[in-house]
Amino acid sequence: MDWNLDDQLCFLMYSNFRKISRIYQDYLDPFDLTYTQYITLIVLFEKDNQTMSEIGERLGLDSGTLTPLIKKLEKRHILKRVRGQEDERKVYIKLDDKGFKLKTDLKHVPLEMVKHYDLTIEEAKQLYHLLRKTIQPYGQ
């Protein structure tokens, strides 16, 4: 096998992720959000009032990454941490007032992102299926 970086699937996926992240950032900058903060919010938009471990598991993030991220969003009144009523050791993360507003304000972002792909609907579905297939063995 000859070594060629452009022939490496991992490099192609990495390059696409970097490009997509830069495009996302253009849409997130007006809200002063990072991509990781954005996907954390999406998890809470799907289902509010989750534990740190539930959010971390869903995103594949450890507590060392997630805790400072949550604290920053809490400081900005986007999220709030609430102790469990039945078990005070559990901390739940909930959307705060600004978080609920962002749920509406960010609705356009996925639709805008689709415009950046030169794919037919069928190609997009196929790509989604193939990407899903590549992460399934890893529990995602």
C-alpha cells in the first residue's frame, strides 16, 4: 500500500468535521456559543431536566469537559443546575429562561447548514445512514 493522506477515510472525515465546525461557528457566534455548547443545548432541547451523566453519555463527553461547559452556560442564565428531590447527590441540568429563548432562536441553524451541502435528499439520507453505520460499533 502506498501512503496517501487523501486516501485515508479518517482524514476525509476529520477534514469534513473541521469544515462543518467552521460553518456552524458562523451561525453560533451571534449567540456567543461554541459548537460543543450548541450540541449540549440540543440534548436539552430534546429532553429537558437531565443529569450530567445522561448528557455526558449522550454526547460522549467526560465530566472534565462537561462540567466547565455547564458552569459557563449557567453563569449566562442559559442553564441551571438543580439538586434531585429524591436524591440530593444527583444534579439535574435544566434550561433557564435564556435557554428556552435559544431553543427558538437557534431553530434556523440546522436548516441553514443543509444549504452548505451539495447533496440531493437521497444522497443526504445515504450519507446519514453510512455515518450512523460507522459509529454503531462504538455505542453511539
